[in-house]
Amino acid sequence: MGKNNNLLKEFTKGIFKENPTFHIVLGLCPTLAITTSLGNALGMGIAVIFVLVFSNLVISSIRKIVPDKIRIPCFIVVIASFVTIVELLMQGYLPDLAKRLGIFLPLIVVNCIIMGRAEGFAKNHKVLPSIFDGLGMGLGFSLAILLIAGIREFLGTGKLLGRTVFLGFSPSAVFILPPGALLTLGLLLCLFKKLKKEG
Amino acid sequence: MEEKLLVSFWPHIQDRVSTKRIMWTVFLSLIPSGIAGVYFFGLHALLLIFISIFTAIITEAIIQFLRKKEITISDGSAALTGLLVAYNLSPAVPFWIPMVGSFFAIAIAKQAFGGLGRNIFNPALSARVFLLLSWPKYMTSFIKPFSGFDTVSSATPLVLYKEANLNLSNMGLSYLDLFLGKRAGCIGEVAILWLLLGAVVLLFLRIITLHIPLSFLLSFSTLSWIFSKSGFFKGDVLFSLLTGGIILGAFFMATDYVSSPLTKKGKIIFGVGCGLLTFIIRRFSGYPEGVSFSILIMNAFVPLIDRYLKPNVYGKK
């Protein structure tokens, strides 16, 4: 029972308490760049969850045979392999989405959340907790960018997932421009901090 | 209850100057320009001004109430922000534009940073840029003065100059028209005469000093005279100064106490930076006017300027 509880804790901490976007504030590059529409955020979220779970799994299982001095290059090779898999799959099956995510798809390699979890968790933990950690962190990241993308797409284009929500709503174009990303993220960070303070 | 003794930052001197007095004086000094704007563009402009001020005050009161702070709407800073937001709007915008603008100015640009005295960026200008980036369709369609109920749309002189390459006589305007404000433009920026009058009052009462406006206007004029579209040293300085929002910006927006440097040297650096950026944006960017962008960009440098030019404490090496 206790073991399952621990696994559950590793899983849930990434969603709110240690949310990678709002608490640790990592991985801001994709957070700001691709959150112009819910569709993009969904694609990026799934890609990151996949890479994070498998990189955590592999890194955790090789943690005892990797020499400490060259661990970072080793981790990068592992992460890059999974990112390449995601990239090729997406280009093959979802070419439109791959085109829209553009350079930010291969850039998942240097997404600090993935490296951060490898260094901060998978390196020192067993395989099963690492998988749950990756799952939770990936989900936390996905929920965060979905929230930002939802706000930005709705305010910036008046649509959600490409469908018009209200008629006669005059969208505020600034929200799908870069300033809108920073504005939304900043205000959500404030809100998150306040929610945390109040427990 | 109002406190009897208000202690401000040192050095101390006994005076009647207070935030309230300053804000309402600036507010009053801007009124003539607004009256001129309403005279030129009709009652719609007046309603826009009222809506903008009203929204600003209500927003400030609600946020201060929610933050459990003292409600300071009577100090006039919210009213002034609302007024300046309206002055930066085209007289043809729908009524919800000043509402969104004033809300943004107070809620995001001012209160989210901690309220009066803590806002890095000029709230009214932040709102203008927010509106400009959000709804360029509304923010860049202007009307001819005296067009009455059948509003006749018209481009501002700066747009005509930049995009259609017209000069003043092609536009059917004279320098006097520009000076009095008989041209398409934002509500509060057109009446240069009344703006200058308000500025003189503020200068006379020592509410603002000449450092920022003068360095702003001088650096801008020099650059636009030297590097003009029609060749070196051929720029029409008078035209550049009388069009767009540079007079409103230089005297009333760039001199905002909170978002401008504290020292004289700092003010001059700030002004020159504004002038340089305004020139660059007007001359080389896709936008016909760059006063608001340039002041906001320089606002971001103010903490740096202040830190660099911090005066030495007496007796310290």
C-alpha cells in the first residue's frame, strides 16, 4: 500500500505542487512559442509526455553504469533519440502539426524540463518512480500549456480548437502575438502563486 | 481620515505639493486639448473620454478594494490615466475600446505591478499599445475633423506622408491647420496650441521640468532634419513636430513621475533615447508613429539609468 502511495505522490506532484511551468518555471521556450492554439499545445504536450516518460525510464535504468563525469552527454543522447522518434512519427502521421510546431519539435531535446527531470530525479531513483515522475511532470506541463493556449487562442482569435465560440466577439490579436504569451504567462504565474499561498 | 502630516521621501521641505494636487493640475492642464478634440471630432469623442475616465476610476476602486488597500481614486491618478487613454484613441473607435483600454491600463499596467509608484511602464501608453496590437483595424482608422454625423474617414498626415508620399500642400493642409489641430488624428493629440498652453502651465508651476521634453524634441527634430526621406538636411522639422502624438507624448506622457528617471542627467538621457527611437520608428519601421513605443521602451531603461546615475551620498567617496 505504502509503495503505491509513493508512486501516486510522484505522479501527482508534477500536476500542481511542483508544476514544471508554474512552480519550477522551466521549459518556457515552447510554453511561450507554441501556445498560439490549443491544437499546437496538445501536440507539444503529447510529444513531451512521450519523451519525458521514456527518457526517464531509460536514464533511470542506466543510472548505475553511466560514469558521473559524462552523464550529461549520455542523457542528451537518450533524450535526443526519443525526440527523433517523436519527430519522425509526427512528420509521418501528422505532417500538418509537425509543420506548425516547426523547430520547436526537435528543440524538445533541450527542453529544460526533460533534462531537469533526468538530472533531478531519474538519475537517483528507481525505474518505476521515474516513469511516474515523468508521466506527472509531462502531464503538468501539458495542462499548463493547454491552459495558456486555451486563453490565448480564445482571446486572440475568438476560437477554440479552430472553432468559433461566440459570434460578434472581436478578438484581441495581441494574445496570439509574443507579448500576449508573456502577458498570459505572467498573470497565470501570479494566480498560481496566490493559489499556492492559500494552500 | 486624511492624515495631517504627510512625510514624503527625503530631503524634506515643507510644501503644499501632494500627489493629489499634482495629478489634478495635470488633469486640468489637459482639458483644453480635449475640448478642442471634441470640437473637431464631435460628441462621440466626448463620450469616449467620459467612458475612459469612468472605467479607469471604477477599475482602480474595485482592484484596491479586492487587494484590501486604501481606495485612492480621489487622488486623480486613475482619472488622469483614463483621460490620457482616451486622448490616445482615434475619435471613431467603438465605445468598448476605451473600456478595455482603461481597464488594461489600471488593472495590468498599474495595479498588477503594485499600484501607483510601482508601475514600470506608463499605464496609458501601455493601454494604447495593447489596443493598437489587438485591434489595429479600429486604432488606425481616423476621421476628418468637422465631419459631423456622416463621419468621413481619413488617414493621418503621418500615414499620408509615409505611405502615399504626400507633402503638406498635397494633403490640403497648412502648418496653421496642424498647429490648431484641424487634421485627422487621436482625440487629444491634434490641438498642439492647447497642448503647449497646458505644458507651459505645468512648467510654470514646476510640475514638470524641461529636461525630458526638450531633449526628446531636440534629438528627434535634429535627426529627422538630417536623415529625411528627401535627402540629407532636408527634413521638414515643423511638420514632424506638429503631426502625430509627439507633443502630447513629450510633455505629458514621457514626464510621468513614476516611469521617468529621477536625476536631471537621467532625464536628458531618457529624452534623447525617446527622440532617437521615435525617429527610427517613424522613419524605418512599418508604423507611421512611434512615440508610444519609444516612451515605453525607454521606460524599461529607467531603473538602469537611475542606478547608473545615482548621486553619491555626501561625505562618501
